[in-house]
Amino acid sequence: MVNGRWLMRDRRLLTLDEAELVAEARGIAARIDTFLIAREQSVLSKLIALGGSMEAESFEVQVKVRVSEPAVIAEALQRPDIQVTAYKHYRQYDDYFFFDDPGNGRLRFREDDLITEKGEVASVRSRLTLIGQRREGRLGRDVLLSRSRFLAPAAHTLRFYREYFVPGNEVSIQKDRRRWHVRYQDTEFFVNLDTLEQPALGHFLEIKSRTWSRKDAERKAELLSELLALIGASGGEPVLQDYIEIAAAGKAS
């Protein structure tokens, strides 16, 4: 009783018709199911249905090589002609979903653990990235031009996404990443020094830069080659595959 008025008696609501509300809710749920089934015929549609997904309109150029002595590379980045504007250390846990239809691309669930100088976890960020199957092209022998991807915050557990997207196959990667933001020749680059620990694939140097035109991409491709030479990595074995492609190939064999 509230303010002298009976609202519930003998566990029965007196101001609402529960049976009518339940029937109405079931009807709304059925309409929602029909809507989602119509939309969720692709991984991208499912990602959009979760909310928060976005796609940047930029492209990026990148080069990647195997390295044997990552400490030497890190020291070389301190050269006076390379300006370091930011540095971060991550532990990254990636789970890739593969689908029976290659047109769906592959979906990556990533947990980024930001590591302090003391080796402690300062913060954790999780996100989803939908990656297309094919690259946009190559610039020269070792530089790749790739398109931006769809991104979305990951507010749920890996188990939830596994049941929601229903991948045909799943591959996990764990790596240690040291990332520098640098300026070279008045141009911004991201420099990743990665150690792949699971599977144990070794050390890699990856340099990237966003681009917006073919002419700009070709200029940055030349600067990428110069950067590799400056930090002593031009003799490294070039890698034209993503880490997941290397790991998946090893798992298949």
C-alpha cells in the first residue's frame, strides 16, 4: 500500500494488467528478432548492431621486417634526426575469428594492457576490429598499402562475442609491443617493436604512417625505406603478411 492506495495484494499487481503486458512484450521481442535476423546476415551488420562501430576514411602505408636484436633498434630510434613524440609499452592479447564466408573478413578481439616502467598494468582497453581479407596494393618491393578497418569498443566478454559471431575458426596471438610515435622529415610515423610470444614467432619491426593520396603514399614509402636504413633494419627479412596470417599458416601445418 502506498499513500493509502493498494498497489499489490496477495502478490498480484492491482494497477497493471500483467498478462496484457507480457503479451505485448512478447510481440515487441518477436519484431526485434525479425529485425535483427534481417540485419545480421554479415559480420559487419552484427558489429554495427552492437553499436559504437566506426570506420576511418584513411589508408596507411606500412613495412614490416624480422629483427634479431630489438634492443639495437630501440637504441637507434634515439638518433637526433628522429624525433620521438610519444612512447608506450603494451601487452596485447588478440583473438581472431575466421568465418566460413571469406567475404566476411576476419574479426579481431584485442585486449591492450598498458604497461608502466615498473612492469605493472596501468590500464586495460578492449576493442573489436573487422579486417578485410585483401590488401589494397603494394608500393615497391616491401611496402604495403592497406585500407582502414571498422572499429568498435568491446564492452562484453570474449565468450559473448564467440557465441554472437559464431566463427568457423579461431586463432589467438599474444605479443609484447613497444610503440613509438616519431617524426622524420616532418612526417609522422608509428614504430612498433613486437615480440610474438604465443605462438613464438620472434621479433618484428613494423613502421606505419597514415596517408590520403597515391602521391603521398609513394613519398612515405620512400621515407619508410630511409627509416629502416637509419635504424639498421634495412637488411631484415621483409614480411608481407599480417601476424595472424603467419600464425594461422603455422597452425594449419
